[in-house]
Amino acid sequence: MTEAEETPRILETVEEVAQPAASSPSPARKTRKRRRLRWSDFSYTTRVTLAFALIAAMTALVAIGVVSFVWEQHFRTYTADNMQTLCQTTANRIAAIYKETDDLWNPETTKPALQAMELTSGVGVRVINDEGRTVFDSSIVYDEEQGGLAKSIEPTNGSQVAQAPIMVDGKKVGTVRLWVYGSEALMRQPDQEFRDNSYQAMFIAAAVAIVLASCIGFLFARNLVAPINRIMGAARAIGDGDLSARTDLRGEDEVARLGETFDAMAESVEKDRDLERRLTTDVAHELRTPLMAIQATVEAMVDGVYEADEERLVTVNSEIQRLSRLVNALLKLSRLENRADPMKEEVVNVGELIAGIIATHEMFVSDSGLTLTYDAQPDVMVVGDADMIRQATANLISNAVRYTPEGGHITVAVKKGDIMASIAVKDTGIGLTKEEARMVFSRFWRADAGRNRESGGLGVGLAVVKEIVDRHGGWVQVEGEKGRGACFTIHIPLYDEGAEKHRAFGSGKKRTPHKKQR
């Protein structure tokens, strides 16, 4: 290849730079190629199974590593002991021959060293006399190709070395040095077979453990995922419109409790859907009744069946006013929910405010065949909108009158707590169940005993009460039993004069007390 071919070509024109390769893949294909498989791409069952298998594999590897380390240390010690024994035996045999040969160093004297070297592979022996001269060295061998002597297996830093003195009549005449390469040099065949078989057994056991762990992980994951799949199936069914779907899970574990919570939610949704249908029927009924009355009366007057006299016109006007009240009530509720009307913040004496409401409602309550009593603690002060509080209380009194049969009794009480003021309206009417108490603040909802036009309710009064109290930072408490009356209690935060003074000092403003309207 020439120099011109080896040097990369530099694109010099705009067309060359901008022109894509004809065979270049599309961006979508590049994205697909670059996308790597992620852990989250696997199913939960697969992830748990792989996790169990990985844990088993890591445990097996750690166990094999620890056992291998311990065994290697053991066999290294075993080899060192054998080396020292062989070295000492060789030194003793050389000493005996040395003594018999009249203290001469010759091949016959060092023959035990040669025999020790030939005992097993990987062993080197060196004999040094008392003058420091090497008289036998197994690492120096004859190389026929070189035509002379050549170095062969010199001991290295990693070699195990043992040495023993050659003693003759208590005098040291030399030294035997013996070394091996690796821990297997002096290991007996049964020992090697035992070690190899043990390693093989450990690897087989590790493989079996991984397979068993994978099976256990798979079964565990399936058992764990099964209730989750039931929850998913129920959720899909509800999403498709089947509100009767349930998981029917029971137990003390977290997933079972999740299933029970889901079933409770589904039951609540189903009841709310039934309530929605019921409310839709109520709204249609409330709108249809006056419209049909107006239509029938007007058509009769147009056809000449009825004369357009004052009585007929009063009937039409009455139904129109009924429609107007319903629309105004809905508009009022909508404005409260949307915070469209600003709320006045003034210091209100609740006792005096409610006393005025009682005065205006006494005749209304009396005409309904009921009795009304009022009890209020002094100086119960709150910060809020007096008109809204007045309307909420009036709605509760009207509701009590509507559901209390003739001869009943209504009690209104104002009390002062530690941090909250309470306005309680208690009646001896038809009462309500716990389920009805949960739905009583829904718009257009009315108790079964009052689901007729004669009761006069539009079904939005209590919803207005709740919105008003919510805007004041309070809540409405409902108590009662079926057939034994009900008690609605409004809780509103008390006026804190100390905090108000601090706020007024910081803002330069001061609240003015609400004046009782006569």
C-alpha cells in the first residue's frame, strides 16, 4: 500500500461533507443497534431467577476459592516437610558413603543425591563441600547440541528450598540443598487424585447448586408474581369498565395487603359510580319535573284547554322559580369550589351570628311542627366570612327540618374548644347510616326517605356547607344512627388575638370585628 493510500483523505467541499453514504443505516436503525439490553428489560420472574443463580454461583466460587487456598497452604506445608525429610535422608546417606570412602568426594559419594533427584520430577539437588565448592549439581546437564555443559533447572525465587548438613563424626563436611518447582513435586499419587477429585466434586456441586437455586428462584418468583398478576388483571378489568373485578387476596404479607387495599378501592369506585348514576337520575328528575309542568301548562293554554288566567300563570312562575333556585344553588356551589368569590376575613362573634339565624328561623321551624333550642358559650370568636358561616348554618338547620318528622326537636349549640370553635345542629329525625354519612356531602345526594319532591331539597345544601367550611380551614363532622337522628358539627379555627396582633404589626393592617346585623 502506497503512502497516498495509507493517508486518510480529507473532505474539502461542502457537498462531500454533507453527502451521506448510500449504504448508511437510518437513525432509527442506528438507535436500535446502539440499544443495549438492560436489567429492567427482563421480567420480574427472570430477574429473581437470575439473582438466585448469581448468588449461588458467587457462594460456590467463594467456597471453592477458600477451600483451594486452604488446601494449597496445606499441600505447600506438606511438600516442605517431605523436602526436608528427603534432604536430611540424602545428607545422612552421603555422610555414610563419605566416611566409607576415606573422606573423598566422587560420583559414588554423591550417588544418593542423584537418586533423590530421580525420585520424582521437578526436584533439584546440589551438594556443596565444606570448602564451599559444588561437588554435585543437578541443574547442570550435558547438552549434546551445544557440545558441552549447560545450565538447566536453576532454583528460582518461587522455588521451595530445603537444606541439611552432612555430618561425619560430629563434623560438618558439606551441605545438601534440595528444591522443587511447584507444590506437586513431592506429592504422592493418591494425594493428587484426592485433590483433583475434590475439585471436580466441588465444581459439580456448584453447578448443581446453581441449577437448584435457579429452580427455587423461579418458583419463588412465580409464587410472588402470581398475586401481582391478579392485581394487574383486576386493574385492567376495571380499566375496561368492569367495576366488579376483585383480586380476592387475603393474608398478612405486603402483597396481600396491597390486594385488599385494591379491592377496597375498587369497591369504593363501584359505589361512587353507582352514586354518580343515582345523582344523574336525581339531576334529570329535578330538571325534568318543572320543565314538564311548565311545558304541559303552556301547551294547554296555547291549545285553549286552559285559560291563561292568574292561577295558571302562578303555577308556571312557581316552576320557573324552582328551576331558578336549582340553577342558583349549582352556581353558588361551583363558585365556592372554584374559589371564584373572594372570602372576607373579619373577626366574627359566632354566638351572636348564630343567634340572629335562630331568630329568623324560629317561625319556619315552628310551622314545620318542630321545636328549636339554642345554647351558646360567650365570646366564641373566629376569623372568616360572616355571610358564608351564616349560610352554612342555615343550610344545616333547613336540612334538619327537612328530615325530622313533625313533633321532633332541633338543637343548635355553639362551643369553644382549645383551638376550634364548633357549631352543632342536632335533630331527632330519620338519622343516617355510616355509608350515608360518607356520601352526604355529595351534590344532589339525598337520603332515601327524602327522595321526593315534597321534602323540598335540591341535594346541594350540604355540599355548599362543606365547601364553605373547607375555605375557612375547618371540617364538618357527621354523627348519627338510622332512626335516631343526626348531628352535623362545623369546626372552624378560633381567632388568636396574639397571632393577629403580630400579623397586624408586620403588615400594618388590623381586622375589624364583624357587626351583628339586625
